[in-house]
Amino acid sequence: MNFIEVAQVNQVALGAMQSFPARDKQILIANYDGKYYAIDNKCPHEGTNLSDGKLEGKIVTCPHHGSKFDVTTGSCISGPKIGFLRLKAKNALHYEVKVDGNSIKVDIHD
């Protein structure tokens, strides 16, 4: 595992999410129920920033077509809605997280 510091715990409030750069990626860190989770910030459907969406509990909704992802696993709960169609979307990349003191560290893999 290759954990690198991505953020500080005081940067992501309880029930909030924020995007941080990590190597050549943008990582979405979410604080759900006092625990930190990390997924790729780019929606797998069209690459929209998930951090511009809405976080409700552990579900983040993409602001572009409404795909929903579980921030604790990266699993796609529902795909994009375009008109009357609900399409499928891939899961978001999920990263392991550990907190070391005040540092949020993420296992960045390729």
C-alpha cells in the first residue's frame, strides 16, 4: 500500500465532502458518520466533478445527470438520468483511507 497525505481532518467537516489533488488525480474525501472515505472525484459517466454535487448521508449525487454513488464503497447506486431514461454507470474508483493524527492519508493506486 502506498498511503500519501491528501488532507487534514479539519478540512472535511462531519457530513461534508471536498476534492483534493493527489498525484495526478482528484480525490473526493467525504466525512460520513465521523469516518473518512475516498473515491475518485470524476463521475465515471462523463467526468463531471462529484464534489460539485450533493452529499446526503453516504450518497453523493452527480450534478450533471444525477448518478448516485456510495462514498464508502464507490458503488454506483443509480446511473445517469437523461430524459426519461435511467442508464447504467460504472462504479467510482474507491481508495483505502487511514487517519494518522490530523492527517488523512489515501492509498493511491494506478
